Amino acid sequence: MIIIPLSRREALARMIAAAALAGSLDLEVFAAGEPQGFGDDPNLLEKEIPWPRALSEGERRTTTALADVILPADELGPAASTVGVTDFIDEWVSAPYPQQQREGKIIREGLAWIETAAMKHFGKSFAAADVTEQSKLLDEIIDRQSGARVMNFSDCFAIGLPALTLRRRKVGRRSVTLETFPWRSFPGPHRKRSVTLDWPDSPSF
Amino acid sequence: MALLQTSKTRAEPYDAIVVGSGAAGGIAAYVLAKAGAKVLMLEAGRNYDPAKETPMFQSNADAPLRNAGTPQKPRGYFDATIGGWVVKGEPYLVQNRKSGEWMEGAVADRMNTVQNFMWWRARMLGGRTNHWGRVSLRMGPLDFKPRSTDGLGFDWPISYEDVAPYYDKVEQIVGIFGSKENLENNPDSDYFLPPPKPRAYELLLARGAKKMGWPAIPARMAILTKPFNGRSQCLYATSCARGCSVRANFQSTTVLLPPALDTGNLDILPNAMASRVTFDGRGRADGIIYIDKTTGEEKRANGKAVILAASACETARILLNTRPANFPNGLGNSSGHLGRWLTDSTGSDLSGQIPALENMPLHNEDGVSTMHLYIPWTPDRQKIASKLGVPRGFYMEWSGGREMPGLNPPLEFVGDAYGSKLKREARRYFGSFVNILARGEMIPNEQSYCEIDPERKDRWGIPILRFHFQRGEAELKQAAYMQQAFAEIIEASGGRVIGEPIRDGAKAITAGGSVNHEMGVTRMSSRAEDGVTNSYGQLWDCPNVVVADGGVFVSSPFKTPTLTIMALAWRACEHLLDVSKKGELG
């Protein structure tokens, strides 16, 4: 486990909040109803998400487009949306827990702002804009923060990487991680490194 | 005899009623049933079968919200805990650290909470052993005699030599990897299984730590690196916190209860919430009143002895709620010590990034899921620390490397990148982050105790606990010293600290109870006036009631309590059998 000062949720929330603040907004209120959740004793072997998804088709399209600008298909792997990032964001913002409700509201405000900005700048929806236009919009937002790093699209990496790794079997086991691969014994560090460590039997790595 | 589906018990009166099924209850059932005693185990939670219920190879993606913590599953969907900081209908009260007002214990972040105390409870067969950290360190000779060593805290009525034979017995059942190091006050085991090789980041940290005078050695964990007593060895692929369906780590449910059940002498009754102890006309305990949670009805189970292994504070609660005419302040409380001297291990942590680990070639670093190395505390280190005003020690462990990314990637390192650049940066940094964490000793103090709230009851009608808790100056200084050590080690390893080490110990230290090592509230003593039990866990007030859990601890060494709880429970039960045979129980 790695603990770091800025949580993914905070980072994502900040990004979208900053995006929201960058323009005028007329926002619908995110209503989550009574928290039900999966309870305190769910069946851990089954992934059942009992809450309905909140994102509209339009919001999903914006999310997909945004995710694929942030994590596009390239030689390192597939685009974020093709490995389930949109569904994951929808699952997250729709969850009935306080943290997700709080962040869901901010995220949906941000999606609305991005859509409005795209219409204003390009006369079309963010999803319909080409990559150059989409990137221009993202760059503009980053610039408008004057380097204050309030708005950081790279934070959305947090959305993408887990989804990429979760489908690792489809994109190849060696794509990102080798997790949940059983071993007869633990092999120790990789040997292709030139640092020699002063541990009995330790390889160079 | 076996798992009972209803509250109709079958072999009454039992020789012993064991309350709780975790580390202490599991050992009690194992030792007593193996010796031929007829045992009824009451568990407040439901039956739980790790072989059928453990999500072994599920990826985080196979959990809702990618296994993120939620109020209903605070340590993630896959964590082998039913319960946690909050158990529905079973509240406890804590104080708001700022206002002093009483409030119900809630789901909280241990480093950032207004609660003075947090209480983790597992309502399931096997209790907290299903998800515990598996750190298995023997207490050393000095840990039993802290007051004689430095004048602080209290001495135990027993010494290391009294417990050592029981460590031997426990280790031969549990299975612990480690290495013989012959370090003062850190006793080795003759039964260590071979430790796994260190990971790359562990070797780097160990090298940095050594430079700074903090030598690292192989960790000592209740995880099998070889097949052991018919159990499979570790697969080096899954998280121990989920439990283990192949029994490669220690859980009461997989290691202690099956052989105890095989004797035919053990009945286990789940969903049975113990409320109080009952007595015969001669002042001897003769059973337990419990609530059958499936019906809400109050029931009674009869036994010739009662073993309380419900976890330290739950055991104290049962005793405080047992108020026969001759013990109006609670059974075991004639000395006034019941509920007092509450401690929890101290803790703190710091993260860093090590450039040498960037762009590592692809390789697996899952290992046993916990650390493979750790940094113990030795008397030599204590001499250095004492000069800095830090009277008690801690051990350090770490995590990091190329494990499955969680939901908190350290994004500030990738700047404003997006697109392919972001993906390249992610690969560069993945696996280069480390976190060092410490667990330390707390000296018992007068301000830390639990008591029964005069008004509130839980949904079963049982009066609830409220907690007073305060860290002492020693713990705050220790936490600041931990932070300094973390930073030294990260920097000596060629890394940089993320953020700043925290210099204010009050901000660096974990909230009371949040490390889940509650101890001391039914402490043992050599004289009846100084504690709640004798050195065998028998209540001074009533010798056929035995406390087998961490409540009997007199101090709370950095060694963490589980292994010692099991050794002491074994010793207590063996003694109970001995005195029963001799007819000395009255």
C-alpha cells in the first residue's frame, strides 16, 4: 500500500472543481436518495453493485472523451474508455456513500462545464471535438490556473491506470503488473540492474 | 459436536464456556478440547468459512469502487472483517478531543479524527485473526520488567522464561517465518520457517537504514513459506488481509478451530452475544448469559469454567456488566483496576520516492503481501533514544514497490501531463514509492480507561462502553522520533520524503485504539490489590473465570500482542486444566 498526501478522489475533485470554477454553470443537483450500499456483509466473491448509475448518456459521452484524451490508445496500451473507465466513473459518482456523493456532485459539475466550454469554443460537444480541439481546451484550462496546479489533468491518470490494470489479462499479463500470479517461491528482485546490494544471496538488480 | 445452528446447546453443563473465537478463544478451544474438556464457544458474529468466502484471486476491479474503503467496509470491500469501527446497533462512546463531548464511535481516519479512541470489532467466527497483520514477535525479557528496567510503567508478575515454552507451542501450530538473529530482547524461535527474499525496494531501504544505524532483518510473520501441518504454503499472490482459503497464513478459523472441532469436544455457537457471567449459590461462576442474535432472546449457557476471550475491551465490558450483590462494581473489580490501564500500540508513517526504483524492469513484487524485512528495536537503540527523551521503542516495517496500484497514486510527480506523456510518466514512477510505518510501545496511564456508560445500551439491551484515552508525553516524543527515523532512512536510501516529516508528535501519532491493539484493561498482577487477574488470567475475585485475551497485558511492548496473547491463553488454559484436575477451583 502506498500512502500519499493527495488522494485520488481529492485530486479528481480538485480538477473538476477547478474546471467548474473556470466558467459559469447552471447545475442540476445530484440527488442520491437513501444510502443503501452493499451492506456490511456482502458476498465478496460476487461483484454486485446495488445502486443505479447516475450519469446521463451525455455525461457518459463527455466522460469517455475526456478519459481518452487523458489516456489515449498508444503503443503502451489501449484507451481508457475501452477498458472500462467510463463505467468506473459512473459507478463511483453514483455510489450512495458520503464521499462518493460529495465527489460525484463536483465531477458532474465539471463535466457540465467542459461540455459548455466545448460548445462555446468549437460549436460542438466535447465528445464531437477532435483531439486537437479537446487538447486545446485542456491546455487552456491548465494555463488559466497560472501554474497553481489546482487543475491537473494528469490526476485523471488515477481513473485510467486502475482500469487498465484491471483488464491486464486482455491486454497481456506483462502490460503493467503481474499481480495475482501464483508462485512456488518468491523470486526476489529483477536481475537486470547494476546495483549490488549488501544482503546475503541478494542478486544485483 | 460441531457448529451449532441454534441456541440449544448440547452438552451442558460444559466444562468450559469460551467467549470469543479469535486468537485467544481459538487457543482456549484448541487446548481445552484437545485435553478432553467439553467446550462451548460463543461467538457474537456469524459463522465464517475462509475456504468458501475468501476472495483470493479477485483483482481490485472485481470489487465495487475498486475495493475503496467505505463506511460499510472501512478497509475495503475485500477486507476479511464483518464489522469494523462501527457495528450496527452496537455503539460505543468516545470523547471529542477538542470539546470533550461524548459521541458515538464512528468510521474515522486514524491520523485525522476528533475521536479520542477508535474500536475495531469483527463480528465473525475467528474475529480479528481473519484480517490481522500477521506480525508475530516474541516479547523479550525486558518487556516483562519495564518498571525494573527504567522505572516507568509496571512489571508483569511473570517473566520471559514463564512464557517461552508457550511461545514454542504456539509457533509450532501457527507457522511463522523469520530468521535467528540473536538480538538482545528480541527472542528467536526454534521453529522459524525460512523467510522470503527481500524485494528490491526493501533492499534499498535496508541499505539506507543500515547506514543510519537501523539494521533491518527478515520479518517474522504468521505466513507459511513451506507446507506446514497439512496446510499449504503461501502463493505469493494475494493479500493476507482478505484471509486465506488455502490456510497459508494464520487465522483462528483455519488453524485452531478445525482441529479443535475434530476432537468432538467443541461446540461453536455463532450469533451469540455474551452479556454477563452467572453464578451458583457458592459464589462460583457457572455460565454465561448471552443474546441469541437470531431471535433477540436472552439465553443461558452453563459451564464449570468461563474463559473470556472476547477481545480486551469486550471482556472488560462483560465483567463490568456482571454485578452480583457481592461485586457491585463489576466482577473482577474488587481492586478497582477493571477497565483501567488501557493501551494501544502507537503508530506513525511517512512516504517517500526513490529515483533508483524508477523505470524498473517488469517483475513481480507481490511476495507474501506484507513486508519481508523489518527493523526491530534493541537495547542499544534504546540507549540512543533515551538520551533524546524517548523512553520506549518501536519497530519499523514498510510497503511499496510494484504492487497493484490502489486509488491513491502519487500524482504530483507527473505534473500537468496528460495523454501519452502521462502514460510514460506513470510507468516511470510506478513502483518507486515507499511507505515506512512504525508500531511502538505505550506506557499505561491513569487517564486511559473504559467504563460502562450509565445510560446507553446496545440493541441487545447490554450497557455499552465509553472510552477515556490520552497519550502520554513519552508516546508523543516517540512518534516524533519515528518520523525523524523514517526521513533519515528514506533519504539515506537515495529517496526523497513526500511532504515533510511531522515534528509534532501529537500530529504524527495514530489515534488511540486505531492500531487495534487494545490491552491492559484486565491486567494481571502478583497481588490481588494490583490487578484483575493472577498470572494465569484467573480473576482474583472468581478463579473459575479466566481472561485469555489481551486485557491481561501489563505493558504494551512494540512486539504487538497477538503471538503473546496466544501464548498466555495456552498457559492459562493449561493451568486451568491442572487446577481443575486437582479440584482446586473451589
